[in-house]
Amino acid sequence: MTSYKELGLVNTKEMFAKAVKGGYAIPAYNFNNMEQLQAIIMACVETKSPVILQVSKGARDYANMNILRNMARGATEYAKELGCEIPIVLHLDHGDSFETCKECIDNGFSSVMIDGSHFPYDENVALTKKVVEYAHQFGVTVEGELGVLAGIEDEVSSAVSHYTQPSEVIDFVSKTGVDSLAISIGTSHGANKFTPEQCTRNAEGILIPPPLRFDILEEIEKKLPGFPIVLHGSSSVPMEYVNMINEYGGKLKDSVGIPEEQLRLASKSAVCKINIDSDARLAMTAMVRKVFAEKPGEFDPRKYLGPARAELKKMYMHKNIDVLGSAGQA
Ligand code: G3H
Ligand code: 13P
Ligand code: ZN
């Protein structure tokens, strides 16, 4: 058993309390490799932002649990070396079973998500409660989910979203004892969050998505005053990166994300954790494609992963400063 404290990590308790009070959201960035992790830490140290490092099942399959756990340890030491001891959480993203959550808790994660949102309500309650009871013995915080996001959530996929029902939230939180709640108000996973039919087009032909359901968020906030709320699927899918990918040989079609102004607004509410993965994938792919197109003779991975890492850092800094408002809060 490795305690998260040995790795220099913290849980989400204090971080979320401060974020809800302060009207900002903590960035929850997924990582699968060294360059992503370095970029996240550099950006968060430079902007003095707390951060949640997220590991999905896909990331564990790709990179190995032991390696990821030790990378998180490295990240806490790297942040200190860069001159700022920012609070860092290692979080399991979309935990799919009690066993997966237990394995992560036993291996130094300071926070886990148990995603029972696709189960019938009572099963979601029972599973989430079981994870909370285990996690809390070790000071590990737990995120639950009510409502289903469209798109792929790790290996669970849903074609349509089901908004969170505000009438269920008090019962769910009190029965399970979760520390935070992910809700569905119109965000979804991936780079194609809405079909063109769900959007309107502006004068330049750009797809404009329907607004998030802030009315549902407000109702939930009224039912659970001050309780930490989480938004998944919150990439903005910057056109700059989509265009760059397509200019250099990619084929991304009908890509559309959540407008940054809406995330800025959500950050000022009880939403205190915002999950971003796809935007990092886009930034990295755009930069790698650019280098490949402009320097076809290049074959040193550092020569294309280096520029990709620099672009990622720039993007994360922008999120912390201009979107989530977490800059200066470490
Ligand atoms: O919620 C989904 C995240 O973007 C993780 O995706 O399972 O492909 O690593 P992944
Ligand atoms: P995006 O696909 O919008 O980046 O969402 C990521 C996420 O919710 C990870 O849990
Ligand atoms: Zn998610």
C-alpha cells in the first residue's frame, strides 16, 4: 500500500472548498506520457495554479500503473524544483468498478472517480457508497456521477446525453457520502461534442453549439449549497488547432467544443473541477503534424515532441489564466 502523502500529493478536499468559495475551477488535465505531464506542471507552476492530474483506464493500459504513479511522484518533485509547491492531486478518471478504484487507492492515488452513471440509480448509489467507504479510510476523496454525457467515457459510450435530474442530487450525495458530483448539463467527451444539426452556423460557417443548461446547474446549486460540482467533457476544441491539423494533412470534420465564455461562467459557480483532455490531444497533434510537414527529414522524436510540449504548455496556461481562473490560487 502506497499512501498518496508519500508521493507528495494532496486530496481534493481543501482545494475544492477554496475553489467554490473563490469562484474558480481547478483544472483536471489527463496525461498519458512524459511530455504532457511536463507541460501541465510547467504551466501550473508558472501560473501558480493547483492541478488535478487525471489517469483514465486507457492511460493505465497504455502507460502502466506503476509508471504513472511514479510519474506523479516525479511531478511533485519537479514542481518544487521549478520553485513553487503547488497542490497536486492524482485522480482516477472514470473508474469503472470498486476493484479499479481500490487498486488506484492502494497505489497512491489521492482521488478517484467511480462512474456508475450508466447503471440504474440504486446500483449507482450502492457502488459509489462502497467506494467512498473504502477510500475515506485512507483520506482519499471520491467523485461520483449522476446523469449521462453523450460520447465516449473511457470504455462506456452513449449516443445521447441524459441531463442530471436535480431532484436526485440530495438523495445521491447523502446516501453515498461522495466528496464531489459530476453532472450532465450539455457537455460531452471528444472533439465532436454536437452534431451539425444540433448547432447553428455563424456568417463564416463556423458551427455554434447550443448553450449549456445553466438552469439545471442553478437548481443543483440550490439543492446542494457550496457542494463541489464537476464538469466532464469540457474541451473547447480550438479552431486554431483543428485548422492546423487539417492544413497539415489531417481530416477532422465537424469538430465543435464548449465555448470558453461558458466555461468561464461555470467556473464562477459551484463548478470547481473542469475536465480537459481533447484540447491537449488537438494541440499536440497539430504541432507534431506541422513539424512533420515542414521538416520531413526530421526523425529525432525530441524535435517534434519538444514543440508539441511547448504548445501544450501555452494552452494549459491560457486555460488556467483566461478560462478556469485558477491562476494565482496555489
Ligand atoms: O473521459 C475520457 C478521457 O478523455 C480519457 O480518454 O480513455 O481515451 O484515455 P481515454
Ligand atoms: P474532453 O473530451 O472534452 O476533453 O473531456 C475530458 C474528460 O471529461 C475526461 O474525463
Ligand atoms: Zn470524463
